[in-house]
Amino acid sequence: KDTNTAMRPMQGAEQRKPLLGGRYRVLRQLGRGGFGHTYLVEDVNRFQELCVLKEFNPQVRDKIALDKAQSMFEREASILYQLNHPQIPKFRELLRDGDQLFLVQDYIEGPSYHELLNRRRQYADRFSEAEVTQLLTQLLPVLQYLHSVGIVHRDISPDNLIQRNADGRPVLIDFGGVKQLVVNVRYQLCLL
């Protein structure tokens, strides 16, 4: 695996790939979700920094379902825009390119906890109690932060946690299913 993708010179075929929004070059597909595909891209306007680009391409046909899906996708972008925590990827932009809609956020390099668990299973191994305790201890401040701003993630799973290579900390991803809670009126009045 080439971990220095952003630092290597572009090959001829890569230079000819069209840019989304005039700045993002698709490098490879990372996954597929309910809204569409997720890609690893480089931002050619920011020294080939790596980003994640989530496309809006739901597999629904009727207008009401499509409008609801687009509303949820735009809500995810709106929520990510408001968040500022070192264990949540930074939102970059909601990109419209022609009639396509994309969400762009920072790329977190590292394996998902699902991948880590599968590697362990190959050797009939599992996470120790101490490792699970450490994961939860490192994840609780993220959840505390989210709850303090009225957000419930609702899809915390090994697929939505990445162990960041830089420091080994878990990073929470995929905010498509979040629920924004109504803020307590008394809390609002205390701020006035």
C-alpha cells in the first residue's frame, strides 16, 4: 500500500483524469453506501491533499424518496460543517458539479475497526478486554462532544470507526444517520 500518495508525482493517466468541481481528482473508490459511492480524491488546489468525496446517487426512483434522501445528504453536510473535534473528519464543502452533488471531507488514513477485527479473526483472535476498554475510553470524549451540541450519531459500528494511523486514536465517520436533538429551552435561556 502506497501511504505517500499525496507526495508522489502524478503519472500520465492521472493527469488526464477530469477534475470534479475543478479541483478534485478521483484516485480510487473507498466504499459504497446508501447515498452512493465514496472516493479517495486529491485536492489539486491544496498540494494534492487527500480527501474523501461522498457522492449523492441514491438508488431510489420516486420523487418523494429522492427529495428525502437529498435532504438527509444535505443535513449530513450541514451537521459536519458545524462540528469541530479532533476525532471527527473536518468538513470541506458541499460540492455541486453540474447536476451532481458531493460532500467533501478530510481523509483519515488508517484501517476501520471492522478491518482490524477481521484481521484478528483470521488468526482466531479477538480484542482483549483492555483493548476494548481503551477504545471506549478514547471514544467517549467524542460522544460527549456530540451530545453536548445536540447530536446523536445512531450508527456507531466497527465500519464507522477508523483507527487513525498518525496516533492510533479512533475517528468517528459517516454522519448520514445522525439525529439532531431539539435543544433544551432552559439551556438556551441560560445563555441569554
